[in-house]
Amino acid sequence: MTSLKPYLIRAIYEWITDNDLTPHLLVDATHNHAVVPQQFIDDGKIVLNIRPQAIQALSLGNEDIRFNARFGGNPMQIIVPIPAVMAIYAKENGKGMVFDQDDDAESPPPPEKKPPTKPTLRVVK
């Protein structure tokens, strides 16, 4: 099955923007494939404003979130892998969703079900 997380991110992003609020992403900046401005990382995390007026070419994909933005006047393409997204929320009221980082770890498949045993019959009087 595909991960539920990117679908939740897209739904919450849409809800936040539909209500004229400012969507923010809390990102684990230590993720190997995250491309974020290093000068704004605090304690291994970064908060990104993804308001449509603040960014360009937003792509909320199933594998990552990509967009172009300016930081200190310098243009930059941001790439945030979905597992690196820790939360998405509205700046104005804090409503959104925090994601459990353990959910992104590879979990072992569920145990296989044992085949049913041969039925037994008994006489009932």
C-alpha cells in the first residue's frame, strides 16, 4: 500500500489555503535527501512557509514536496522528502497535523495467516 502521509499533507494544505490561512511545514532538516536553506535550520529542524504567494512551482508529490522560494533574496529549489515532514499547520491558529516519525520507518510485514486446519466433526445429541 502507498503511504497515507502525502495524501493527508495535500488535504490539510488545501484546507489551510481555502480558509485564507498560512500553511507551514515543520521539516526534519537532517534527512539525507532534504534540500533546505542551511542558515535557517534550528536544532535540526526548519519551518517553511508554503503560502502560494511566497513560493513558486509547488509540487505536493507522493515521494517529496518541491517548490522554489527566496531566502535572503537568493532563489533556491526546496526538496522535502515526505518522511522528513514532521507537521503541517496553519501559522495563525496552529491547526493542522503532527506526524509520528516512527510511522515512516520500514515496518515488517504482518505475520502470515496459518492455513485453516481440517475441520473436525463431533456428534451432538
